[in-house]
Amino acid sequence: MNIEETARAVNELAWFKSSYSSGAGGECVEVASDATAVHIRDSKDLTRSALTVPASAWTAFLGFAIAETP
């Protein structure tokens, strides 16, 4: 798979934003997942590449983020 095929595959994913992203300014990230990875991108600039992490890393991040939320 080449870079263009990878970019096309990432763009065809079902992206979603947090329900908290409708606040002032609307700055947020979007996430999408596939069988092995989670893709994260800037919702304000879709021309930038998405960050892709293994699903296990995303799960660990969420566990930490939720534990730290007041």
C-alpha cells in the first residue's frame, strides 16, 4: 500500500467528534477506528495527516484521561 492509498483509506473512515466540541470556537479533534488502529485528526484542518495509533494505545490513553478528569 502506498501513501496515496493509505490517505484515501483514512479519509473513507467514519469520523466523529466529541459531544463537547460544539462549544465556543468548536476546536476539537475527530477520531475514527478500524480493526487495528485509531486515527486522530484536527477537525479544523483536514488537509493535515491523521495521527494513527494502535487500538491498545488509544485504550490506555482513554483510561488515563478518564481517571484524571475531575
